[in-house]
Amino acid sequence: MLLIGVALGVGVVDTNNSSAAAQSMTESPVASAAAPTLLHTVLLISLGLAIFALIVAAYMLLTGLGWATIKNIRSFDLLILTFTLVMPQLIAFPINLLGWNPLDYSP
């Protein structure tokens, strides 16, 4: 969760910096590109580490308890249901991080 929080924080800072850089580009053509590159690097590293940590946690859960035990836990069923309902709403964040517009439906 900490790594995901870092990634979201860097994404917000990057968005603020990119809008400020766009305004400064109109005023002066000389701009520094080092800060956005560093922010994107931190963002990608923290997201990669968060995904890796989730995969390791799932592996440890499956090897520690076993699939038969996990299927009998009722709170796990609710977790899967919540995950299924929330994930389609969160897909706009990765699309926005890739630089695409999540509201652009043109082919």
C-alpha cells in the first residue's frame, strides 16, 4: 500500500509539474526536462515494486494456507466480490499514467 501511495503521490506531483511546465513553455521556450523524467522513473519503479509485492503476497497466501482453505473463508469471497466491482472503475488511472486520455473514445 505504501508503494502505491508513493506512486499516486508522484503522479499528482508530475501532473502539477507538467501543467506548470506547459505554462512556462508558452512564456519562455527554455525548460528543464530532468524533473519529469525523474518523476516518471520513481513512478514506474514504485508501481513495479507494488505489483511485485502483491504477487509475492498472493504466492505466500496460496502456499501458506492452500487453495482449499482459502475457498472456505467467507471474507475472501467478499474480497473477490469487492475487487470485481471496484477494478473496472480504477482502470482510468493506469490509462492516464500512460499519457492517454481515458475519456477519448475515438478509434
